[in-house]
Amino acid sequence: MKKAKVYIDGQSGTTGLLIHERLEKRDDIQVLKIDEDKRHDMDERRKFINSADIVFLCLPDDGAREAVSLVENPDVCIIDASTAHRTNDDWTYGFPELSKEQRELIKNSKRIANPGCHATGFISTVAPLVRMGIIPKEYPLTCYSLTGYSGGGKKMIADYEAADKRNELNSPGIYGLTLNHKHIPEMVKITGIERKPVFMPVVDDYLKGMLTTVMLHNTLLTYLLYYLQKDFPLTYHYVTLQL
């Protein structure tokens, strides 16, 4: 059987290393690795990108856009882990649990934008309820999202795991106080809401894991909370529809 060739552009970063760790254990995939001293060589990157079947972009936004500009092979499937293409209409949002139609779009797409971490928790709760008409599109949503420090990359991991760790890192830290967190645009677009949520992300002193909470006033919902408790619409969406 022919092995799928996978290239990770940004293979030395936190996300790239994790993807490589998972894929290298499979016998149906060939992971292409660029020499460390050529990671920033444009011609070498172009060669690897266009010789792969699937390319993971584990780069900052500008680096991801640059990598896409190097694509010449129309058969290459690009999966971008950055924020760069999540609200781009030419890309497919990589959240198969949104609907069966979304899953088919992802299966057939050559350009897939991986969802943001906080956005995933928010969208998984809000999108189905908006589509069912339970949460009005103009509802003033508030979201609290607690996360571990691994998502902050190598520098944040080093800060939290340092022997002389700063004292303030022992407590939960609120950030994104300007209310312009980079995940908000995809939260709005993918759920279909009409106003930005008040979003409060918090990073705490543990490696991985996320808990996202969306607070709702039942008097502002299209249906009273009683019906939410009775009918469990999210259970219907994720279990009954077998997404």
C-alpha cells in the first residue's frame, strides 16, 4: 500500500513536535523531514511542501501565509494550525462535529483551517444552540475559558516549568483584557452570532486541558431553560446525529 507523505512546516515548534510524535508511530504514513539548517530556506521548503500529500502548517500567521504562497502542486492538502485562514471563505473550517455537511466539506477540501483551542469550546456549545433557534443570534454572550500553559508554546512552557518560576504564575492569570482575543473572529463567524462575545481566557499552572463555560440567562433565550434541561439539545446534536 502506498504511504501518504506528510510534511510538517514548523516541525520544531510545540505543535509540530506533537504532530510528528503521533504520526511517526503509524506505518501507513511517511513523514518528510527537512534538515534543521534548511528550515528557513524558501527553495527547500517549497520542495518539501510540493512533494507531500498533506502539509501541516505549525507557524505564526505570517509564516503560514508565506507557506501557502509556495504551493504549486494542486493535489497538496494544507492543514493550517494558525489563525491566518480560519475566517477565510476559501478555506474549510476544520470542525467536523459542526454537522454532517461540514464533515463532508473537510473530507473533500485541500485547504483546511484548524480551529482555535478556546474557539473549539465556545463553538461546540453555542453553534448547535444558535442553529436550533434556542440562542438568538443577537444574544449578548459571555464566555470563560480556562486552559493549561502548553498552548502558549515553548517560551510559556519554559516560564511555568522553570525552577525559579515567577510567583504570579502559581495563580490563574487572566489575559485578553482588550476583548480582542484572536479567536473571537472565528467564534462569531462559525456560530453565526451577530455580536462579539465578552470572552475571558485564563491560563493556569497545569500543562494541558481546557474548560470552557458559556453563561446564559434563560429569560433571554428563545426557549426557557426548562426545555434545555428536558430535551438536552446538545446531546441530540452530538449523540443522536452521530457526529
